[in-house]
Amino acid sequence: MKISGIALFSILVAASMPAASETVQWHVYEEGILAAGTANKPMLLDFYADWCSPCVAMEEGTYPDKRVVSEMKDFVAIKIDTQKRIDIETRYGIAYYPTVVFLDPKGKEITRYIGYLGPEEMVEEIKRSRSQIPKETPGFESAFLLSAFIIFKLFKYY
């Protein structure tokens, strides 16, 4: 089999490139709540504003940190732009930015942290919140989704 110079060059370039690093998968509020309920996972809500310097610092330095990404794998991450979603900001009583709120799979608040968190502090907050999650908590959305599915199936046959 003969390999052209261009093909060989492409193979070498692809092999030398670092693998894409993992990142936090962020959801908008409604999608995140549904995903958490379906997967029976706790949530991390990040309340931020674009003009907030500590919020930007967390976005650029804390959340991309591989330790933070690793610790957040068992949480559904939800980002809330408080300038666009005042309704959600009000629902959670947010007055300062950044504010990180941890919820159990039912949507009940576990802990919250107000202010900047560097990577080490964020890892500690995630661990602290994880330790306070009841182990037998069913997802608050999953029961609703199952009920809706059953009702849909029942009405389909009538």
C-alpha cells in the first residue's frame, strides 16, 4: 500500500495533536432541570452576570480546571444569566454574583456559595455538597415524566 506525502503529513499532524480536554457540559435552566430529573442527578446552578469580574474569572479559570470538571461529572451543570433570567434569579433569592447553588435530584437546595471560587475551593464545595445529598432521593422530574408517559399511553388507546 502506497501512502502519499499529504496523507502521511495529515496522519502525523493528527497524531501529534493533544486530545480534546473534557469540559463541563452546561445546560440552560429548563433543560438542566429535566436532564437532572431524568438521570436522577443533583444540580449545580451557576448564577452569573457578564459584567461581573469574579464570574468571568470562574468561567475562564475555575470551571475549565480538570479537577473541577472531574468532580462535576455526577452533577448536572446549569448556567443562569441573571440579566436574562430575572425570574429564576428571584426564585432562588440571588442578590450577589457569582452565586453557586447546589440542588439534590428533587430540586431541594443543599448548599450555596456566594462569591468567587477558585478551582481548589470549588472542588471542596462540590465534595461538601455531594456529602449532603440523601442517597435514596428519587429524581423530582422522573416521577412526573413517568406519569406523563403512562397517561399518554392510556389516552392513546381510547
